[in-house]
Amino acid sequence: MFARYDRMAKQFSRVGKEIAIAVKKGGADPTTNPMLRRVMQNAKSFNMPKDRIESAIKNALGKDTSNYDEVLYEGYAPHGIAVLVVTATDNTTRTVANVRSHFNKGGGSPGNSGSVSFLFKHLGTFKLKQEGLNMEELELELIDYGLEEVGEDSEGNIIVRCAFTDFGNMMKALEEKGITPISSELEWIPMNTIQITDEQAEDVFKCIERLEGDDDVQHVFHNMG
């Protein structure tokens, strides 16, 4: 139970920072700020209370709130697994020191900018409810908006992916077609995955858990198969 609440608290904290970044960049009105609209949509997907969302927007408008920057860190977990760490931080000196420490204490090694990101593709990922949608028709309709791939996840939802640069176009196209995604994220997808043993995977997960537990860390991506 405590693990579930910890995970929920982490999600709420992550969304709070994403809201702050979105409001600072495009204002507090979701009808004119697609970035904020996307974050609010995602917050609803894991049942973040409406008053918590509204409170985060109000806080982001305050003069004394922290200014968060999105910073990407790179490195290797044990057994040569490439890792990308997306952070939202108001103190990069603290964050880089913590991320380096997590890599080192987790049996991995921090890397320089560009050391592993070339192994991944930066893609927009939209999760859609299957009901009322035909995957083949959807593929034809979205191909002009930068669609790279379409498929299903383990829960039967449709997954639509586009290039990072086409994220806004794809979001607008879905909205114009009356499709509200369950969630929409910018993700780093590995171009190839590395297969390792279950025992080795445990070492990797321990390193990833250290990184994910940091307050400044928003997402962790890896190329473990």
C-alpha cells in the first residue's frame, strides 16, 4: 500500500512540475496552451484530483515559485544498458551531482551529453482508447501529420507514435478528429534493445529505481530488452 501511495505522490509531483513548466511557457489557459492541455489530460489519466491540478496551475502563476528547466542526463546502468534521465530542476548543480551519484552507487556510470542519446529516437506517444477507432483507417488519416508507427499495447489500447518535431501537429490532428488521448508523452524509444539475464536485469532495475526515486527525475528510459 505504501509503495502505491509513494508512486502516486511521485506522479503528482512530476505533473506539478510539468504544469509549472507549461504555464511559464504558454500561460494558464489550456484552451490556448496545448502543452498545458496535454499535461492536464495526463493528470486525469491517473486520477489526479481536479483541485490538485487547479492548485498547481495557480501556484505556477505565483511570483515566488521555482523556475524549472527540463534537462536530459545520459549514462549506463550495469551490463552496458544505456539510460536516459529526464529531469525538471530548479538547481542543475544539485541535480547533476545527484544523478551522477545514483549512476555510480547503482553500479553504472554517468556519461556526457550525446554519449547514449543516439541509441534512441525522440518520439511523441499517444495512447488511445480502442472503442470506435479502426487502426487501419487511423493510420491512413494520420500519415500526413507525421505518423511513424501505430500498434497496440498489452491492455488493448492503440499506441500512435510520431517524431518529436511532429508532436504538436499530431496532437492537433487528433483533437480535430474528436479523439481525446488517454495520455500523450514525449518518450525516448530505443532503436535496438539489449537482451540480458534475469539476474543482470535485477542489477539494472536497482540502478533505475535509484534514479527514479530522485525528486528531480521525471522519467527514465533504457534499452534493456
